[in-house]
Amino acid sequence: MADILLAASWGLLENSGGDLQTNYYRIPFEGAPTVFANSYLAEVSIGSANGQAGTAVAAFKRFEYLDNNGLVQETEITSVASWLLVPNCVSITIGLDLIAATALGGWTFYSYP
């Protein structure tokens, strides 16, 4: 059974313009547990800019973990990921990206056996 390590929300953040606004926050974990994490939009209001609909995404940007030699390795996430499973997790960086939108992101982190 998994135990909740942390439940977090971030926002409301607003971007009324047409340019991408990236917002990142690094969350460290003590003891390098195996972490299962999920992300979601808890609240969102989409606008428009330059004739295009707005966008809001709550996801993960990167994670750090201990390799078999006990060295910290970093993995950059290059596509939208709404869940992660990271053995020997050192940290996870969350992201809340906005274009012409207001949003509240949510993330839940579980220790996984």
C-alpha cells in the first residue's frame, strides 16, 4: 500500500498574455524513497490571445534519483507527463505552464513499496 508523502497545490497563477509563462518548483525528498506522483488542474479559466485559445498544463519538468552507485542523476522530461514513478527519488520539479489562462495546479506524491 502506498502512503501519501505530500499533497500540494500551486496557484492561482495568471497569464493574460499570449506568451508561454513557465512556472517551476523543485520538491526534495529525504531518504531517496520510491515515489509515485500525479498532477492535475484543480481550477482553470482559459482566455484567448491573438485569436488563439489559452492553455494551462500542470505536469512534471524533471526528476533526480540515486543511481546504483549512489550518485545523483537528473532526467529532464520533454513531453507532458501527468504521473511519474521514480525509484530512489531525490527530487521532482513540478511545472504549471500558462498561455492566456488562470490556473491552480495540484500534485500528490506517494511513497511506493
